[in-house]
Amino acid sequence: MSKILIFEPEARYRNMLRFILEGINHRVMDAGSWDHIPVLLAGDSPDLIVLGVHLGEEPKILSWPDWQLVLPDVPTLILFSGDPDLREGFLDNWEGSKSLNIMVQPIDPYPLLSRVKAMLTAPVEWRRGGQHAA
């Protein structure tokens, strides 16, 4: 059982992600606002972070919260929606985990579960960019 932190501003998507991930026995913490995340991270770090990012809405690409720098080794799965033209700029400004994976919403449950499992079971070397990473 892994500990997964979900950030998703839309309650219906946040609840759906919680339902899917708890259904396969993961322990889920969720937040609908950046302000809630530091409190959730006050204990032990999660094994995976799932971020729902609505491009063109919140969060603004250039105003990233400080907590992303605290978790460089926690794999992060970004679920993008919104303006696809902003995706590249968002990723160029990403300062969080080096173990990053993305999916574009709407998300089907099976590919989501497959991606989550792959990210949680990847060897530590792969999470840091592979054995030849600098």
C-alpha cells in the first residue's frame, strides 16, 4: 500500500481519483488548494504525487509554490487539461520532481492505474533519470 498525494482543484475529479486509487488499497491524501499541501506534507512524504493541472487556469505557470522544491525525489504524475499550447511552457518552468510523467485529461481509469503502478514500482535509479543521469 502506497501513500499518494492528490492535488486537484475540481472536487469531482479529486473524488474520482481518490475512489479509483483507494479501490486498489492505496492510502490517499487530497487537496483542492495549494495552501493545503504543506499541512499534508508535514508528516512523512508521499510515494507519489498526482497533480491535476488546468492550463490557462490555476496554477499560474510562473507562480509555483515553494513545496515543489522540497520533494525532488517523489515521483509526480501530472494530469493536464485546458489549453494544450501552454503545456510546453509549464514543463519548461517545472522545478519539482525529476521523475515526472504526464497524461492528458480526460483520463480512463485503466491507463491511469497502469501509469501509477509503473511509477510506484520503478527502481530508484529510474526515478532519478536513469543510471546515466547527471
